[in-house]
Amino acid sequence: MRMSRGKTALIAGAIVLGGITLSAASTFLKVDVPTLKRMSEAVVQADVVDVRSAWNEEGSAIFTYVTLQVMGRLHGASTDQVVVRVPGGTVGDFTSEMEGAPVFHEGDHVVAFIGRWFDGVPMVAGYAQGLSRINRDRLGNLMLEGGVADGMPLAELGKQLARAGN
């Protein structure tokens, strides 16, 4: 069975466009704890107390605003409550997702590396690499899940941050 030139061109065009879409994907360089610390003004242990999404002022993008109740500071200084802005979220029937963006859930206990967007609003430095959930292992130790500190005891992260200097 032979395809017409039109069908062949249409299929070739779809393949080319598919390749363009794939090549536009986000790329994040893997960082280590000292590098992420340098990118951050603070590293906090916090409870996620609120997660809300909204359109930006121009109505062109959705952002999620996450309120962190700071329970401890592992590096730097921060207020007792920090609201970080994360790209993406859901408003009504519209959902926007950014690959590599940190994902928060109300009630989570987390460690977050806090940086600033170009406009001064707090963000999670290193995107998803700068966020770890705190869980207890079967012995009761505080363990980190996800991010640059995945699988690390919370106490070990504190040691690595101290060794990384200012």
C-alpha cells in the first residue's frame, strides 16, 4: 500500500513538530548540598500550612503560593512564616504544570532551601531539588525523602550544611 505525497508530508511534519516539542523540555542540572546552600538565603524545617493557586496579574500564568510555618532553621535567617511562589497549579478548570517544580501538600513536614525570584518573592532554590519531605523511619529517626537530601537523616543534612561553610 502506497501513501500519497500529502499523507507522507503530513506524517513527516508531525514527526518534526513532535521533535521540536520534545527538545523544548526543561533541563535541570543536578546540584549537591553545598551548591544548593550557596543558592539559598535560608534552609528551613517547616510545616506546610496552606497551598493556594492563582493566576498572575497578567492572566498569563498560574502560580501556587505555599505558606510554610517555620519550625527550625538549618541555615540562614527567615521569618516564622514564609510564603514561597511555585510555578504551576490549578485554578478552576485550568491546570499548569512545570516539570521539575516542587510539589507541596498541606500537612507535609518539609525541609526547604529558600531563595528568591528575580522580583524578590521567596522560592524553593533548585526547584524540586530544594525540597525534601520529613518522615520517620521504623526506628523513629527523622529521614528526608526527595530533593538533594533524598534518603538522608535530617541530622546528616545539618552536618553537611555546617561543613559547607557560609
